Amino acid sequence: MTDQTTSATALQQMPPDAQLMQLSMGCFVSQAIGVAARLGIADLVADGPKQSAELAAKTGTHERSLFRLLRSLASVGVFAENPGKTFANTAISETLRSDSPTSMRAMAIFMGDEAHWRVYADMMYSVRTGEPAWDHVHGEPVFPYMFQTNKPLGDTFNKAMTSLSHGAIASVLAAYDFSGIGTLADIAGGHGHLLGAILKDYPSMKGILFDFGSVLAGAPAMFDSYGVADRAETVEGDFFREIPVVADAYILKHIIHDWRDEDCEKILRHIGRSMPDTAKILIVESVIPPGNDPHPGKILDLEMLISPGGVERTAEEFETLLTNSDFKLNRIIPTPSPMSIVEAVRA
């Protein structure tokens, strides 16, 4: 039984009022994970368990307070408390290590950042108005804020998106056959982590990375790391203005969920103006299942609500969005991760 399953089972065994209390205190868990990530606790115990006193000395923190924070995290499967106030990594906290191939450390830091945290406190604004609380709190939309006003947060966000790609890459490659695609365009693909991985697995393929110039600055190093620099090019631009890229397939990972339908239709129509009739679009996102079954996308949807103003969509909502953008939903391919691949062709 995994640490996460153990915690979930323990929660379900509590009386309903205690379950609600535990869930209502989830904000403390989120912030505690962010604090542990910033302190680098998972890195410090990577080579073996450490006492809280030693960890406090290495991080410049108050020993008893650090112990209490780690004890709380251990109760939900993030770290394990051993006798003598000693803590070790679990499978979950291993993903907080900076050197982990599936590291989520940057994401945890981003989620707990003070500027981000204030937006969560204003969720009621979004629920009442349907507008992003981010704009209400910071006086401007999330992306201009991160990449112009608060560039350190933007840097953390970019690292978080790169870390999020770790799990997505293996899942996408396992679920989808890219054979026959001569040129793949990654639209708003950041530093090119996903594109680089796909090109590495398909040696005859060429790639085009389309994004803002400031973001593309990190692409050459990424492509070099994958050994695909000779087959990858970058195109600078704004997908709300035009997407002057011709390819056999266009992949968008965690892009469409950032925007409202009318904005997504604009992005998709801009792709449509450049794409050949035989090309296809691959949207890598959560596809929200019906009913009460848990799905990470149902929680991530609240982030979309309060920050960029986007939405996690159901299969029916994707079909409607694509139809309104002059595309046709071809199929939805599940992956080993919570994400799916929504494949579309020209209508």
C-alpha cells in the first residue's frame, strides 16, 4: 500500500465531521509542502534519515517548529517520521528532490508563493463574478504579472512547467504513435522539453517550437541536452496574433486549459490558417470525467478559474470547442497519467 493510499484510507475511516475538518485544513498542507520545498528538505534526507535538529541547523530554522511542520507532512505521506524525531523520504517526498527525474519541487514552490497564495484567498471573487481573482488581487492578468512585473515568479513558473512535463513526456510517448509525422510543431511549448523528448524518440522527425522570444531563450540548451538541436528550430510569436508555422502535426500541452472558449477558438483558428489540410492537432490536457470519481483535473480546474480564467474541459466541451473552431474531434487517447491526448483534424 502506498503512502498516499494509506493517508486516503485513514481519512475515509474518520467520522464525517473529522473528514471535513481534515479537508478544510488542506491549505496548511499545501503551504507546508511549499515551505519544505523551499528549504530543500527532500535533498537533505536523500542520503538517509536525519533528525529534525540537524535539519534545522542546516536550514537555519527553528528546530521545534520545523519538527512540527515535518510531522504534519508525514501524517499525509510526505516524508516519514521515525523514532527520535528523525525524518526520511517517502515515494511522494522523493519528487521534492531537486535532482529527481520527476521533480515537482519548482511546482510546490510556485503553488506556495506569497503572490500566488493571495489569489487563493480571493476565490470567492471568481465564484461570484466568473472572472480571474488574479487580476483582482494584482491589478493585471497572471501572465503579464509573472513575466513582466514579477519576473522571479515567472522564472519559478517556467521551472514548474518544465518539471510538470517530466511525467507528461513519458505518458505521451507511451500513448501516442508519432510515426509518419515529418514535422511536429509545439505551440507555446516553453523551453521545448516535450518536443525535445519526442524528437529524440523519432530520429527522422523535425520540430518547430513556437513561443515568446523571452521563453525561447531557454530552448537551445534544452535541445542540446536531448541531442536534437540540428532538427529543431524556434519561431517567435504570439498565438493570439498569428501562428506562422507549417507542420504535419501541432501539439499543445497545458495551453488550451489556460483560456476561455473564445480565446481558444482564436488560437485554434490561427493554427488552422497555416496548417496543411492533412495535418492534425494534438491537445494534451485533462479530460474531466463525469460523476463523483476523483480526478486531479477537477482540482486543477480551480486554479484555472482563479488565475488565468481558463477551464479544464469534458470530452463534450472539447468537441464543442473544436467544432466552433472549424475542427473535428477525431479521438481521445488516454495516457498512463491524468492527462489525455485530444486529436483533432480539419472539419
